[in-house]
Amino acid sequence: MAHPTYVLVTPARNEAEFIEMTLGSVVAQTIRPAKWIIVSDGSTDGTDEIVRKYALEHRWIELLRMPERRERHFAGKVQAFEAGYAKVKDVSYEFIGSLDGDVSFDSEYFSFLLQKLVEDNGLGLVGTPFAESNRTYDYRFTSIEHVSGACQLFRRECFEQIGGYVPVKGGGIDLIAVIKARMKGWKTRTFTEKVCLHHRKMGSAQGSALTAWFRNGVKDYALGCHPIWEIFRMCYQLSKRPYFVGGFLLGCGYVWSLICRFERSIPLDIMAFRRREQMSRLTKFLTGKSIRFAQLKMMQRKIVDGRVEAFSKK
């Protein structure tokens, strides 16, 4: 029986420290992609040499070199993805994935996601949680309908309907894609049975962890977070490491953007859709109709259980 076909595009900028783990993970897949375009987005650290070594051994891996650019931002990531996307236009495939160059996962990762897509034709976008320094999502607040940008696997029809990724310098390109997919009537889903390991700490590519919290507040405003949702998000983060500081800086970033009337990164219809979802989830949580805490702990154990620990030591 023929396997479902998929292609991958990986924008990679100075990922020499981590990309060999990503390469090794994809090469080890039980169902490999028909084509994998790795777009070196002006890398200067040896990323290209590592990818070339694998491309010589596996003809379905291709390196695409982009010109160097001085600034690192998420709009550049979209431009790199679009360059890779153009390279697969003549390839026959059913699904297309955006994969970061600093993650790793087990050999059944993509076969698992492909199976979910094949089983449910209404699914337009799927993924899994990621683990990072013992950090996982708290699914009392993060909906399983959100799919992390570390690895997003789209049904081709869904990806074409949403028009691909939107180039937003401040970030949130994965979130916008998820929202647009649901607005088009597609289901989106994070499956907690598996996990990918994210090796670069989030936000570290663009500065310190503390400035990342402030930027997250700015991004929340730019991406249309409801003010009430942001208050609860800030209060929740006050109790997490770094205690008080993270939540405080998150709130400062949002309020500062509000006072300065920064331009929103998303259209009004997408912002309204997102706010309705946020208030619905908040209402369910406050009325006790959200996911039970015991179920949450079970999800978290799946993410940090012995299988993940054993894989991370390889």
C-alpha cells in the first residue's frame, strides 16, 4: 500500500549547533518526505556544510542558499519558506510541513501525524507539543487546537486556501496560519501522544530571556490578544519562572504597545475571531468546563516520560 506523500521546508539561519539533530531525525523516519528543501537564510556558521553532507547522501534533501541579511526577523523566515515552497511546486504531494532546524523527534513522528490526517479529512493542520528544558504547555490555558510552529504539517488544500504564511516581522506567523485555517473551516489539532524536542531556547535567537518576555507582550498586543485574556495570562506567568519578572515584563510589553497604539499585525476579522476563541476558553476554564487537572498531568507525563528522556540522550 502506498504511503501518503509529503514534502518539508525548513528555513534555517545559523543552526549549525542543532540542525544535524534535525537532519538525523528526518533521515530516520519510517516514512520519509518526497522532498525536503532546507533554505539556508544567509547562514554564516557552517549550517550549509552540514546540510550539503546529508544532501550528497540523500537525493530527496536539497539545500537552497539565500543571500545574507543583516536583521533576523520572522518576515525573513517566511520569505525563506516561500523560496523553498517554490522549489516543490512540481513535486506530487498531499501534505506539506514547515519544520524548524533546531528540533528532533522519534522515527515514527511523521508517520503518526500522516495517519491522523488520513483518518480525518477535516483536519487541515496537525502537530505535537514541544519540550524545552522541562517546559511544556499548560493545557488548561493552551488549546490543543493551536499547533506549534516548531513543526506544522498541513493538508495541501488547506495550506493553499490560507495563502501560506503571512510575513510578520514581530512573529506569530504560525499562530496566524492556525487561525486562518480554522476560519476557513478546517480543524487544527495538536496531538499530545508524541512530542518534538526543541533545542534552542525560545526567544534566545533575538536577545535575552528577559527581553523575550517584554517582546512577547508586544507580540500579544500586535496579534490581537483580548485585554482580559492578557491580564489572566500575566497573572499566571507571575507564578512561573522567572517568578514575578516574566509576568511583569509581559504585561509591560502589552501595556506599552497599547499606550503607543502600535499597529496590529493581523486584520480585524482575524483579531475578532481570535478574541472570541480566547473568551470562550476563558469562560470554560472559569466555569470548570475546561480540561481537568488530572488529564493535564497525564498529558505532561507523556511529554516528559522515559521515552523522551531516552531519546534526548542519543
